[in-house]
Amino acid sequence: MEPSTQAPAQEFLRDTPSFLMLGAWEVGGTRFELVSRRRLDTRQVIPYFEHGGELHVGVLQRRRASRALRRGPLLGLEPVGIDFAGVDETGDILEYGRSVFNARTHVSMDDQRLKIPLPSYARSIGYLTELVLPLFVAIHPPPSSKIDVEWDGARHRLLFRPVKTLLRELETGVHLHSEELALLLRALVGPEAPSRRMATEDSPGARALLEREPARLWDARRLAAFVERAPDAETAARFQRKSPPAGADLCFLRTCRVHLDDQWWEVVTPAMNQSLVVLPFVRHGAETYFLLWSEVRPAVLERRVLQPLYDLPIHPHYVNATGFFLTAREIRTLEANTGVPELVASRLSAALGQPVGVRSLQWLGRGGEPAPAVSSEVRHRVACELDVSQIQALPEDVFLIRASELSRAVAEGRVRDPVIVSGLLSLGAELGVDPFGEARTAPVASRVTFLDTMTHGSTVQRRLRTYSSIEQEQLQAPTYARLMTLLQHEYGVRVAYPRNEADRSFFKAAFRVFMAADRGENRALQGLHWSHDAFHFALGNYTLPAPTDFERWYVSGEPIPPAPPAEGPLFEQYARALKSAEDEATFFSFWTLYHEVFSLSRHVSQLTYYAALRDMGITDRPTSRAIFDAVTSRAEIPPEVERNETYRNRKDVRDLFEYMRGFRDYHLNDIREAWKYATRDVYRGFFLRFGLYSGDTDSYVRGVKAFQSRLDAYPPGLNPLLAQCADARVGLALRVFDGTKALRLVRKALEGEGEPLRELRRNFLHGVAEPYFNALEEQQRALEGLRAQVTNAEMVPRNEHLHGDIQALASTVETLRARLWDEVEKTGLLTPEAVAAERVRELPR
């Protein structure tokens, strides 16, 4: 497939690349240079099938421009890669990945066999932000062992080989190949019978080290707690993001353009582009303990800055093996394969700050390419047993972990270092571990449902995209993007389209059922109203304390008490809570949104608050907020505004501030109207009981005022399991309303005085409604327990089980709803039509 032996043209880039993105961070005086794709992640797919009783796989054979920088052959093997460049704001990589895979490979999927996902892996956490998302897809046997394909303006080839044969070829250096290819093939076949037995004697110094450093012996749970916690303020303060560099600014990295297949490819080359990663271990008491590092990596921090709404969430803490780039002399040592143990011992001793010896060394296959699409690096991998007899104390960020516990952590998706994972797989037979054994076995139907949930993206964004024309533009605002993530993770969001005035008039924010009503405006303005409402809904809802005599009132049959006057201490608390929420949501839609994406202002014919302040020379948030509060809460024009020349000279600016001065009275009138409904809602105690409303004024206002800072700190990336939990939470909230609706309807049907009617109302309250609410509370507690177990968004068996449990809980909640209306129907108090309508009602009314 090599069309020419002539070396491709190449040149160094001094300006900013057009495809790759460069970044820089400084930590303790050390500068880290980083590279990102425009889309941060890629799907890596390997098709597989059985033929003649043997497992076969398909791999892609293609030329890579990065290999030209090493002045060697351009042809190598890798999985079928799918860049998510065509994924929109919904993040639907399911349909996109399927369509791209089908178009590129021309093979037929076998839907009767299991799809096998593996956790995501970082390609090179030292200088790349990219994660790969591996997936094995079952196909029907292809007509040939070679299929010519074409994309990216070039011709490639799919090769189909027995997986064990291909593994041997990779390990003996027959093919240049991407590093993850060998890892994935090993994961697919699992450990074979051990070719040799692990030594049973202890490594020198191992027992003393383990007894001396018991706090450094981690298990899978502690490793999980480390990688999935947020960095503390002191740690975060050590990392400073610098201005994105151009090619000429780079010291460690170099960016190049290579002309291949009639197009230019941007490639990065690090240092000597040859590295060695060491997976060290010691043995004690027939157990193997790996020595690993725990760190916060600048590449992960850069990823979080760049990350859009829908990319895979990733925590900043990282567990990795010991790696280093090689000097020219060390490269020669490696190529000669003489003195490698001494080289490894020297480098490890320097890293640990104390001398260690290498007792034995094992190559983990031939050198592989961590990211052949964008980098020229070749990474060599070894595992080695250490002599730690001279180690007095481990460095602060080094720990030991037993092989079985590391295998568990890998299976749960806690370890993103591919060298650790591939090393564990290479040694798995000798160690007796198989981290992906469970991933290779599952019912096909449940696996498909799980993968659909994890890759389907944002249902809310998909619905909103048909509702508003500016969703993608708004998502460029970090606050709005974080808001959408928080809503889908924490509160639960469903978008409902009301069909009548009764549905429109109900204030549904308490139930997180977002209204997408047609306001008779253009779609862009509807989208701006939506973003304001979304911010409002995220702040939660406040109501008055529950009536203390609800049971007496319900049983007695008395009418609803009249609304008290809108005055006094209780009303003042109510007004303070609602006004605080309105001010936060309004400041977001009047200032923050336009500050972050000023182009949105073109959708509004009137002057915006942000534009007015900008014209007045005011662009910082604290000053803008102080002026906003003075104008909208105290109806005052601050002196610094009145003195401003733009304010004095422009009528449109003065009119805007006068309009905003009216917010105080306008909001107060709305609050008085809401007061009438809140005080007459005798069923509000149930909403407080389930946390759908807040009843503590001070804590509610504190939460509202701290909401923006919580958003600023909210990590990016959509976790479908959290969204699934939140959707179940919406279901629970709507079922709470079912309970109160049943109470209302039955009480209305039993209007009247007399002990027989009171007894019937009492029996329904205690015999039907209260057991129903108790059952909902039990499901709510179970849901919170399941949600607490969701710590990442990896496609691993642990999360697959959680997904099934959440599905089962949601089904149970729906069963409770049906049972409630069965009980109502048994009373004979409502018509069959009325009960049937309540059984399927989408919106509370």
C-alpha cells in the first residue's frame, strides 16, 4: 500500500496550528506544554467475529504522517478510529459513531453478539489531553481477509486476522502499531495459561518496606477515592495556566506539518520522541505489589478548561507508572538491549530519590505509538521486580497496591494509564488476574441498553435544539454549559410541550418539568427566555412552612383557608427568598450570558444591560452586580452611574436603567401574587417532605447567592448515569404530585359534613395516601444510595449494574403510581375517564 518511497514534505510550524490546539501550564517553576485535538476524544473500534472455531479481529492498516518524522516506514496497524468532529451539542456519539463505522468499514454488524466496551485511556497524559474510548463490535465474517477502504482523502485497508496470531506479530515487531492495539487485543482474549510461574520468594527489602509504610499500601477503594476527589485549594493554586503558545514558543514540543496523500497533517514531536515507561513491582508473601505514582496532571487540567458539555468527564487526579523520555545514548542502549536493567535502575533511583536495584526485567511487547494520528512518539514498556532494600521512605506521591486490587481498580475504570493496564494484562496469567473478564460476559440485550444510555448524549439538548435556534451559541458560554450539565446531573430535567392553558399556567419548576411553550416570538428569543428559566429552575423553589394541622383540616372537610394579607415577618421572609432567586436569574440573563457570549445580543432589539455597561467602561463582575442590585432591589441609580458621561449623553442608556428601576415593584407584585397561591396550598407539606421545595429562608438565600460560584467550580462533561438518576428523581417528584392530586380529588368527591364522610376521608388519608408516600420515601432513599455510587461515566460492569438498578427503581416508581390510581378507582368516587387521564398525565395539573 506504500504508493511512493519518496519522503513526504515536512516543515516546522512557528505560528498557531489550525487543527491541533497548544496549551501551557506552570507548576512550581516547571513549564508543561500540551496538545489537544479540536474534539478531545476518539472512539477506537475493533470488529471481531468467530471463524473456524477461532476468534478473528479486524484492524486498520494505514499510513501516518507522524512516522515521517522518524524517517521510517509510514504504514502501521491501529483500531478503526472515529474522531467526534461531527458530534453536535447533543453529544450523541451513538448514532454518529455507528454511521461513521458503517460508512468506513463496509462490514455487517452482528447484533446477536455482545458489544464489549472498555474504560477510557489517556494516550499520553504527559502532553496530550486526548482519551480513547475502546469498543469491540461483533460483525458477520467478511467476504475477504482484506478490504480496501477510503476516508480522509486516502486509501487504507482493513485486515482480518486470528487475534492470537496478530498479537504474536505485534509482540515480535512485525508491524508498526498504535500502543492501544496490543492492549485491546490482550483485553479481548484474556489471560492464557501462565507460561511461567511467578517467583515465590520475597523481593529484597519488600517486607521491611511494607511494614514500615503501611499507610502507603492502597486498595482499590482508596485508589478510587484519590482519583475521584477534587483537588484542594492549595493543590489547585500550584497550577497556573499560561497563554496558549504558538509553534515558535515551544521548548519541549515541536509542531510540524507533513504533506501526505495530497494534504497537510499537523503533528507534534516530543523531545527525542522515544520514551520508556516502567511498571515496577515487589513481591512479598506470594503477593505482587505494584509501585505507582499519584499526581495531578496539567494535561487533565487543560482538558477541563477546553471541555465542552458532552465530552467524557475526567477527574484531575491521575495514577501512573514511571515514564521518561530517552536521551540519544539511552536510545542506543535500548536498541542494543544491553544494560537496560541498569538504565531502569538509574532512572528509578533518580525518581525515588533513593537507590533501587532491578532484580528482573520483562519487556511488555515492542514499542508502540501512543497517538500516531497526532504524535511521532514511540513508547517502550517494561515491567521490573525491584530490590528495595535501600529504600528508607517512599516519596509522598508514591504508593503500593496489590495486583488483585489494581485489577479491580482497572476493571472499574479508575486507572487511565494504558501502560499500567497493558502491563497488568501481560502479567495477568502469572498474577492470576483478569480485569476484563466480566466485561466480556453479559446478556446482549442489557449490554445494548447500557451502551445506548452511555452514548446517546443529552436528551434535553436534543429537544431544545428543535425548540430554539441558539442552543449551540449559548453553550459557548461556560456558565450556561455548566448550568445545563448541573441541571441534568443534579436536578433532573424533562422538557414538556404544553397543549392547553391549564398546563401552561402551572408553575412546574418545583417538579423540574421545563416548559417549552411557544411565546409567539422568534426561536432565538424563546431560547434566551429558556436560558433565564433554566437558571431560575436550578436555584430551586421556596415555599412557606407546612400547615401544622393538615390532618385535622383534611378529615374535617373544611374549606381552604383564605390567603392572609401580604405583610408581616412571614411575608418578608417569603419575599426575600423569591426576590433573591429572581435577581440571580435576571443578572445571569442580563449580564453573565452576554459577557461570555456577546454575539447573543444581536437577537435582542433593545439595548442589553451588559452592552450599556460596556459602553460605560464597566466590564468587571463585582461592579456590574453592585450596580444591578442598587437599581433592581433598591430602585436607586448609583452616583457612579449618574456621573458617567455615556449615561448622561445617551437616552437609550438612561431609559434602560429607568426600566430596570421598575424591577423592584414589578417583582414585588409577582411575589404578592405567588403569596396567595403559596398560602392556600395546604398540600405543600408533602413537597417539603420530599425536598421539592425549600422551607428555610436563610439556607435557601445562602444557596441562591452561592449558586454562581458553585457553577464556576462545576466540572464539565456529561455523566449519563447521573442524568439517569436525576430523571428518576423527576419521576419521583411527579409521583409526589400524583399523591397530592389523589388526595385533592378524593376530598372533593367526599365533600360534606358528618362522621361517615370524615371517616372515609380519614381512611383514605391513612390507608391509601400515607402508605403510598412512605413507599415513595423508601424509593427516594434507595435512589440517593444508588446515586452516591456513581463516581465516573466509564462503560464498565460496575456502572452497567448501577444502570440496571436505576432502571429497576424507575420501574418500581411507575408501579407505585399505577397502584395508587388502582386504589382511587376502587373507591368508586371518580369516573373511569378521570382516573384513566390521571394514570397517563405527563404534566402536573
